[in-house]
Amino acid sequence: MGLFDSLLNKVERLLGGNAPGFKIDEDTYIAVAGRDSYMVIEGGRTVEVNAELGSDPERTIYASSVIAWEPPHSDYALGKDDRDRLIGKLGVYFTRQGTTYKVI
């Protein structure tokens, strides 16, 4: 287990084990970075996704905000399939939180 995984496991334990919406699957975590910003952490790589707060639906996910992996992985390509998969995982997070959303 690497340092990154170890830190995520510690955060997960602090949040009560399988905190709803935090751990998406074996390889993916969601972190709230700001009011309208979320970090999707997948396999040790991170990408920021903007999801604006609204009323109906409660969140609007901007697909165009998923541009590149954060450093030090910014040299890795992030294609449409990656973008769709990562947005889907953020959607799982919102669904578990009982939050409605749309993707534009």
C-alpha cells in the first residue's frame, strides 16, 4: 500500500468507515474541494470537476471542466472515455448523497 492509499484509508476511518459518497469503489474517492468543485481521485490520479450549486437539479456538472489530470500526472492523456467515466463516478457520489444533478 502506497502513501496515497494509506492517507485515504486514514481519512476514510475518520469519516466512519464507508462514509456515504466518499469512497466510490475500490479505486475511486471523491473529495469536496470547494462549494462548486470536486476532486475525483482514481488510482492515485486526481482531476477537478466543477459542479455548480443550483436548485433543480441541485448540481450541474460541467463536462468541459474535466480537462486534465492534476500534477504530477498532467502528462497522462485524459480522453472522452476517461471524462465520461469520471463524471459518472461523481454522479454516483451525488446519487448516494441524495443530490439531483445533470451533466452539460
